[in-house]
Amino acid sequence: MKLISCYIESFGGLSGYKKQFNTEFDAFFQRNGTGKTTLSAFILAMLYGMDSLRTTDKGLKDRARYLPWGGGKYGGSLTLESKGKLYRIERTFDSKSETKDALTVYDLQSGEKILPSSSPGEYFLGIPKESFLATACFTGKEQGSILGMMPRISSYVEGINDTDFYDKALSALLKASKNYSKRNSGSIDKCKDEIKKCTADKNRCISASALAEDYQKKLADNEKKQKPIADRMVFLSKHAGLLEQKRQLETHKEQVAEAKGRLDSFIEQHGASFPSDEQIARFDRKALNIDAQRKQAERSVEDEALENALIEEQKLYGKLQEKQFEDVSNDADALRKVNADLKRISDPGKSAEYDALHQRFAKDLPSEGEIHMLRSMENGMKAKEIAEEQLSKEREKRSTSMKKLGTGVLIAGVLLLLCAIVLFFVMTVLGVVAVAIALVLLVIGAVVLNQAKGATKANAAPDYLKEQKMIEDRLLSLGYKVNDRSLFLSRLYDDRKRYLELKEELKKASVEADELLKTQQELVSKLDSFFAPYPLPSCEYEKKLTTLKSQYLQYLQNVKTVQNRSAERTNAAKEAGRMQIELRTALLCYLKEQHEEASEEVLLKTVKQYAKDFTELSKEYISRKADLEKYEKSVDLSAISEAEPPREGEWEELNSTLEELKKSAADDRLALENALEIAEGLAEAEDELLALEEKLEQECDRLRILELTSSLLEDTHNELVNKYTEPVRSAYEEYALQIDPALCEGLKVMPSDMSLQFERNGELRKSDNFNSAFVVLSNVCMRLAILKVAYPEECPFLVLDDPFVYLDDENCKKALEALKKLSSDTQILYFTCHSGRTI
């Protein structure tokens, strides 16, 4: 399997990135921070995706680490070749959840979409992400797990796909055995405890069955005692109801007689003829109309105030005419025009500008020749400054080159000195020579750096500083800043010209303003004399004129209003008198007594009260009579004489006895239900006890079978795993001999997890016990060996992200040469940031 190309739309710091991969050895030699690790992380994410973020995550996960820095679509595409066919993986990532990612895989030859049931990495490589990290992706640190490679290795060594079956089966058997035999919490002990509990439940059910029979007998006796008492209480309740009905009948008769007496007395005193509700409503409306007309005929406080105000307004506005308003309006327009001309002439901006310039130039006005001389001096100084700056840059450039040379010589001397220390332990003579050369290099580097520092020293002060000082002093004397001389020299010329122009303009404006002020005073005096008699607010004359017009029109409207209201009051008084006579005549027809002295309001109130009382008395008599007739038909009092009269206190005595019996029966019934509920579980307890005894016997048999099966399976598994370690060991030695034969001395591959151990001094030691170079090289050889055994037909590509950071130059060179040979069969992507670790 080989990578062909990739396109990163946005992933971490990479955006719009395209890469065409070399199908053999592709080396990425770049400085730190240019995106090497980001590119390798992108390849891994396209094959296996990224885990979702969780609120409990403490570290920075890949999904958050590689969020696009500049926004954009999070993801891209990866084109690869597998088994002679081309495929393209397109994938976009959500910022938080893996379930919201979008994945599409295309077969580029047929153009069809592939829907892999697992991740693309497992679909094309046949291994999970953990195994890919432990073999095909190497970053110089331990990551992933080799166990996921076991099924694939076994598939090619033994021809089967279930090598992990033994580990899973053996683990399951041991776990199941513990579940059976664990003390107290094992299934056998639990079954025994359940048998004891079930036996106790069975005995309790037998006792409850006998107790239920006793409670049934007690309830039957209680019912026999309750029946005669209840029958007697029913009879007593019915007899009491008949006596109450008799008392209610007598009460109804008394109420009918009383209502008839009150109605007859009222008719005798006031008569039986009264107006209907409709007639009373008409009387009410007529009374309201009379009150309204009377109120309208009265002179209100508002009318009196309006008439008094009209007298005062007549003194002010009685002599006004429309012609006067037109003349005043013309004078106000003329005054507004004069004010506009004055405002135009006396521009405060020009005056302020002139005052500022006058303060600067009144005592010391520079001539045009002086300004021209200063500007010529400034232009000459600029040319000199540019020449000095170019000379300074050349010195700085020469100094930088010398610093780089000196630093390189010093680094070479330090590296040679470190190598000399190592050579002391191999060849002393070579070590001494190397030390001497290293010291010479260090001295040369120090001398070059010292000369570089001397080259950066500044020359003597420029010769144009006197001219600069003269220009700055002249600008400061006129009140200008000196931080930008060219700008303020230009402003000095413009300010002088503007000062002379403003001086001439203000002189002409002063003469014109005197004439306009005279006209303004005449118009103001005329307008003030016109508006003086009237109460107007202090505002512009146009607003005063508008207000005065409004007041004059309101005065004319008030005159008409007073005249109209006086006529309305006279008409209302006449109408009220006529309606009063009609209402009084109609009301006196319904009263037997003499009420000639009473007012219409009193007469109407009396008639309404009499009519209301007569209606209520009539309704009460009819209602009482109807209730009596209905009650006489509904009751039958003939059974009162046949009844046996109750004894005094008999009802309370019987009720107390009956309540005691009911309470006792309720307690017995509750106890009976509980006993029956317990007794019903007898058959179920017996069946459960029998089933538990059978279950205990089956659990003991299963435990014996599991223990025997575990022993046989463990022996078989040990025999199998020893077979596929030999191919891996042979492949490891093939790669290790190309780098360093010491990597094969005393080698042993552990079959359980494919880890490496080496025999030293008669004792096996793990690879972690050796130096960093040994660990890195053995790890690389082991990864290559596993891939060769697991993928004999088509080996996957390798991603190596600076794995040789801990190797010295010699070991690094050997490892890189081995990788270069391997790249003829396997595509290798090699990332490094150091020139000493590249090919």
C-alpha cells in the first residue's frame, strides 16, 4: 500500500496545502513549526479519524490541537494505492464530536463510493489504530499496542485467522471459574444461601395458612352480631325523618299565613295600583333629562371665568387690525436679513485663526527668502542622512556575515571536542589530535566574533548636525515642533501667506459691519415698541408675531363662545320647567296620600319604593303558597302512629356498639389478607427450592468442566504462539545485521506480546534496560520485522517522524542507509528538522 498525494483544506496551521508523495523514499527536511508533525497527524486522522472531545479531558486532544488556525473547512483528501487500485479518502471533521464527521471513500477506477464498515485504515491495512501506531507510525516514543497484529501474523504463519481466540477463551474461562468458586460472592455460595432463604419462606407460608382459618371464623361471628344492630338503627333513622317532615309542614303553613297578612295590610294602606317597570324606567329618564336641563341653564364657574377673561382680553386686543400684523412681519424679515449679513461678515473661525497667527508672527514675521533658505538646507540634510544610512547597513551586513562564520567555527570546534572525548577511550593519539584541532577552531571562532563586534561600532557624528540645529532653533522660536522639520517648514510658508490674507479681509469686514449695526438697532427699536404692551415670551420676533396672532384669534373665538352659551342657558331653563310639570302630574296619579308639597325627586322615589314593596310581598306570598302545596304532596305521615317510639339514648348506644364491631372486623380482615398473601407463596416456594437444589448441582459440575478446559486450552495456546515468533525473529535479525550486529546478541522474542529481551551475563533483560540508541534501533527493526511477516505481499507505507533524535552520527547513518534500501519495497515518509539526520 502506498500514498500517492494529499490535499489539506484546513488542518492546524496548514491551509490549502497540496503534496505529491514519492512512492519510495520521501524525506521532509524542514525547521520546527513548518508543519511536519501536522502533516503526519493529518495522514493518521484520514485513515483512523480522531476521538471526540469530552468535558473530562485535561490534556489538549488532537481534535482541539489541529483546529484550523485561520478558519475554513476542517479536513481534506488523501489518495492511495492498494492492491494495484487507486482510492481517494475525503474526510471533514467536526470541532467536537466524532459522530458529526463526514467520510467518503472513492474507487478512482470505477468512480464508485466504498462504504467500509470500519475505518479506512482497518479496511485497507487490516489492523486497528493502536497496532498502526505500534508498527507503521514511529515518532521516537512508545505508543499503540502490538496485540492487534497477532491475528494478521498468525494468518500468514499458520493459515488461520483466530489466533487471539486462545487468549480471549482462556481469559473468559478463568473469569468464569472465579465467578463460580469465589468465596461468599461466588455463584455456588450464593445458591446455597438462596436455598436456606427459600426453606425459611416455605415454613412461614405453612404457619400463615393455619392463622388465616382462625381469622375467617372470627369475621363470620362479627357479621352475625352486626346485622340486628344495623336493622334497628335503620328503623330509628326512618322514624326520626318522619317527625322532622311533620315539623317542616307546620312551618310552611305558618309562613303562608304570615305572607298573606303582610300583603293585605299593604293594599289597605296604599292601594293595589302601581306603575310597571317600563313606566318607572320612563319616569327615571324624564327626571334625568330635567336635571340635565337645569344644570345646562345654570351659569357655570367656567362660563363666569370665560366672561371675566374676555373683559381683560378686550382691553389688549380690541384695537388690533390685520394690517398691523403684515407690517410687523416685513420688519422682522428685514431684521433677520441684517443679522445674517452680520454673521457672514463676523466669521469667528477666521478671527480665531487670525489671532493664533497674529500671536506667532506679530513680532517676528519671516520673509519668503528666509523660508526658502531653510527648506534648501533641509533637502541637503536629507540627502546626507540617506547616504549615512546606506553606509551603516553595509557595515551591519558585513558584521552579520562574520558572526555567522565565527558561530559556525565555534560549533564545529565544540562538536569536534565532544568526538575527541569519545576517541580517548578508543585511540588516545587520535583523541589528542582531535582536541588540538578543536581548540584551534575555538580560538579562530572567538577572534572572528570579536572582529564582528568591532565592525559594528558607529563612525563619528555626521557633519550636517549644525545645519539641523539652526533649522530646529528657528522653528522653535516661531512655536513649531521639530520632530518633522520638512512638514513644519512647509506649514511655515503656508501660515505666513494665510496671515497676510486674513489681515486684509478682516479690515474690510469691519467697515461693512458698522453700517449693518445701525440698521439693526432701528429695526429692533421699532419691533420692541410694537410688542411691548402684550404678554409674550422672550424669543425671536417671528415667534412673538406668531404667538400674538394666535392670541388675537383666540380672543375672537372667545367672544363667539360667550354669546352662544348665554343663548343655550335660556333655552334649557324653559325646557326644564315644561318637563317638570308633566312628570309631577303623572306621579300624583299613583299616590293615595296628599304630596302636593313634595318635589319631583321625592315623588318618584316614593312611587318606586311602593311599587317595589308591593311586588316583593306578592312574590313572597305566591312562593310560600306553592312550597306548601308541593310539600303536602311529597310527604306521607301516616306511619308515625304505627311506629314503636325509641328509648332515650338508644341511637348513641347502638352506634357505639356497631363502630366497635366494624373496627374489630377491619383489623381481622387486614390480618386475614396478610396471612392469605403469605400462604399463597407455599407452592411457589416449594418449586423454587427444588429448582435451586438442581441449580447447585449443575454449578458444581460446570466448575469442574471449566477448570479442566482451562488447563487444556492453556497448553494448546503456548504451543501455538511459539510457532509464529520464529518468523518475526528471523525478520528482525535480517534488519538488525544491516545496522549493528550487537542488536542480535542474545535475542529472544516473547510470544505473549512480541516484546524483545536480550541475554547478558546469563540473565534476560528487556530492551528498555539498554541505552537510548539501542532502544530506538531495536524498536525500528522490530517494527519492520512485524510488518514484513504480517504483510508478505504488499507492505504498508511507513511514517517516521524524527525517530533517530537520540542516535549519534554513526548509528544514525547506518539506520538511514537501511531505510534507503528498504524503500525499494516499502514507501517511507521520513520527517526531520536536523540536517545531520537527513539523507
